[in-house]
Amino acid sequence: MTRLHLAFGLAVAVSAVGLQAQVPLEANIPFEFRMGQTSFPSGDYVFQYTTQLVTVQAREGHRSMAMAMMLPVSRSKAPETSVLQFHRYGDVYFLSSIFMAGSPEGAGLAKSAHEKELAKLTKPRDLEVALRTK
């Protein structure tokens, strides 16, 4: 019976982490970008974000939608406004991380196989796009 209680407790704890309030954010992305295997055209997007998960959907809701697991990341200085950070390789952009205003701690995405291949050829340039609360 003890194992059953332990398993139930673990399931409840994992569920509670997933129930953290998602912060709905919007951004106008002026370029085509990739998140994992999904490509998104330029446009307005809604981001649902927790420290463990991000979902991206076109504001109109008709186009692509993607979901990805997030990893903890940090930077030396906290941004003044909430931002999406992208890695740029030539004219190819990859969503790399999200930082909320006033915090040097954020959440990042693991590099896709495509991004890893591009990173072998050239060093990425970082680019930020401001987020706004929906």
C-alpha cells in the first residue's frame, strides 16, 4: 500500500507543476521563424508560457501551432521588457528562449537537428522581439 501512496503522491506533484498559471503573451514577429520542426510565417502570435512548456499559435488561430518543452536558462542582465530571443543563421531564425521583464532567469528551447547543423557552419546572431501581455 505504501508504494501506491508514493505513486499517487508523485502523480499529484507532477500534475501540480503542470497546473502553474500560464502567462498569455503576444508578439508581432516580422520574419519567418522555426520552433523545433515547425515553421511559422511572419505575423502576430500568441504564446502560452510556463517554465516547463510553451505553445505558439497564430493570433487568428488558422495557421500553425506548436508546443515545446522548456529548459531553464539565464542571462547576465534582466531585460527591461519581456522578450523572445531568436538565434539567426543567415536568413533562418529559431526561437531560442523567453525572458520576462525584470528577471535574468528564463526558459529556453533545445536546439533542433537543423539548428545544430547550421551552428556547425556559422555562429548565430541573437535577436530579440518584445512581448506584450494579452
